[in-house]
Amino acid sequence: MFQPLLHWLRRTGLVTQIVIGLILGIALALLWPQAALSVGLLGTLFISALKAVAPVLVLVLVMAAIGNHRPGEVTLLKPVLWLYLVGTLAAAIVGVAASMLFPSVLHFKDAATGVAAPGDIREVLMGVLLSAVDNPVNAVLKANYIGILVWSIGLGVALRHASATTQKVASDLANGVTFIIQAVIRCAPLGIFGLVASTVATTGLEALTGYVHVLCVLLGSMLCVALVVNPAIVWWKIRRNPYPLVLMCLRESGVTAFFTRSSAANIPINMAIAKRLNLDEGTYSVAIPLGATINMAGAAITISVLTLAAAHTLGIAVDIPTALLLCVVSALCACGASGVAGGSLLLIPLACSMFGISNDIAMQVVGIGYIISVLQDSTETALNSSTDVIFTAAVCLSEGGRAPASTPVSDASADTATAADPARRRA
């Protein structure tokens, strides 16, 4: 009796299955809310599985990629990092410009409590340095991706001087972890079904009605970056129509990230997309995990928009030089945002301190951010995570980091899981 279902799963794209899960989740939440709350366990298990395998995936893949690198081989990390920097700064500029063109007024209530935000930029930098020298076991247990990257790069450099047998073991271990990731990704439709059903049944959209204006500015800025700024950067890099690549990444990476609300949890999805595009593994196996840590265009928009909304509400005048400085500060703060749900909100007080806004008021802004996070944080994560693979692919396409026989970027019907499954690729 399961044969027809298995046949349908094999011939139906993963994205199509995710969309079906999304529609069914909304329908269940509207028709049977109690059942929708129960199936929320599927979403919790899916996110937990992604978060569980992602740290190990990053550690093993980066270590194996660097360890098996041969002298003279071309790596493209530097141009990818430049695109990350340019993209995050451009997003901050878009957020500041939108806030000044369409100023928002917030309604402050009780200050948020129970959360700790960084005091200044030095505290953020100190936190990054401390994370970099974390114990490797603790880094994996707590998903400290900065520490994981430092240790994986160090071990990879050491493995370059190891025997061929040891390097082969590291490569086989990376393949084994990738196999587990493929199995988890195939469960995405069930996970999205549970996430959507429980979210709609529990929250709905009623909490957003009081903050429609600021939410529209946030979402509009993010859409502008996703559909205008990022394509412009990609076009500048590859010198041809960027939209097939951009739209494919938004569909396959952004949709999943929208519901998981975690750039870290979406690392396996982006890895599978990069593998499907046949990008240079030595580049994407390092660039994508690094992007989940420092490439935060959506976070830069959130920080700048909510900070300027607070300044406008308090009647604080913002001149052009101050606005430009806020762009830089927002971009730097965004790089320090954690790759988990709501990670950017706790950096708003840091930007607010530029305008002399008290911490009590700044934490109220953070509280407002959590109210609208149903859409804000989901859209922010979708932009952050999809941009990681967009910029990595753009660099590889422009500088030869792609094999000649790769799948065309414009093939909208191909799905991530198909390319990641060797048996289906042979078929």
C-alpha cells in the first residue's frame, strides 16, 4: 500500500512537497486547532534534528575540505567574503533609507525583561574572540559556530600534512555525515507541516495589527534587498541575468529558512543546493557555514529600521552623517548576531546607544521586535540564509569554481534532494 506513496515521493520535487506541507499545515490550523498544536511536535523534531547535525556537519566538512586541499588549487573564499561584506552594508543602507523615507512611530509599553544585550561594540568583539577560543567539545554542544570554524580550520590545516590514509578517513567521515544530512532534509515537508500548523494555531496574525507600519518597512526593505540589491550584486559578479540563480535560491533555501528561523539550522539545506549546482566543494564547505555566522543582511535591516523607529518616536533628529554611521554600525552589529531565531534583536540596544536612547527604551524596542517576529524574523532568516548560497554560487560561477557538467541554474524543476542523492542522479 506504500508503493504509490513512495513512487510519488521519488518523482515529486522537495520544494513541491514543502509547499504541500505548508498548505496542509495552514488548513489544519484553521479547521482543527487542537490537532495542529499536536502535530507541532513534527516541526520541533525537524528543527532539533537540523540543529543537532549542523555543528557536526560544519566541523567535519570544513576540516575535510581544507585537509584534502592541494597546494596550487584555487580557493575563492576571499571574493565570497567581500560579497558578504558588501551585501550586508548595502542592506543596512536600504534599511536606513527606507526608515527615513517612511518613518515609523512605536508605542512603548513595559520594558522587556529577562534578556541580556551587549553593551557596546567592544563587548561584541570580545564575545567573538572568546567564542573563537572555546573548547571544541563545548563549541559543538552549544553550536558555537565561530569556535567550530576555528577548530575545523585548524584541524584541516594540520591534516594537510597527514598521511593519505588519514585524509581519506576524514573525507569518508564527511561523506557519512552528508548522508545523514540528506536523510534529515528529506523530512523537511513533515517538519514544515508541523511548524506551520502549530504557529498559525497558536499565534495567528492578530499580534501584528498594532505594528503594521514598521513591519511593512522591514519586510519591504528585505524584499528590496532580495529582489533588487542582491540581483544587482550578482549581475556585477557574473555579468548575466542573475534572477534564475536568485529565485532558485530564494525558493529552495529561503522557504525552508523562513520556517526554521535559524541560519545555522539551514546550513545543511544550503550545502545541498551548492552540491546540486556542482560548486567548488573547497569553497562552499567553508563559505556557507561562515556566511551563517557573519552574512546577516536581514539582521542589518532589522537593527537599522527599529533603531531609527525608536529615534523618530522620541523626536531625535538624524542627519545624513549620523545615518551613514548607523549603516556601518548596523552592518558590524549584524555580523555579531547569532544564527538563531531572534538573534538580531538583542543587538538593537547597541545601535540605540548611538542616539543616547536609554537601555530601558531600547529593550522595549526589543520587546516590540519579538511581537512582530512572527513575520520579521522569519523573513530576515530567509534573506540571510538564501544570500549565503547566492553569493557563494555567484563567485564560483564567475571565477571557474563550477564543473563544466553542472546542472543549469535556470532549471527550476530540479530539486535539492535529487541532486544530493547519488542514486537518483545516476537514474
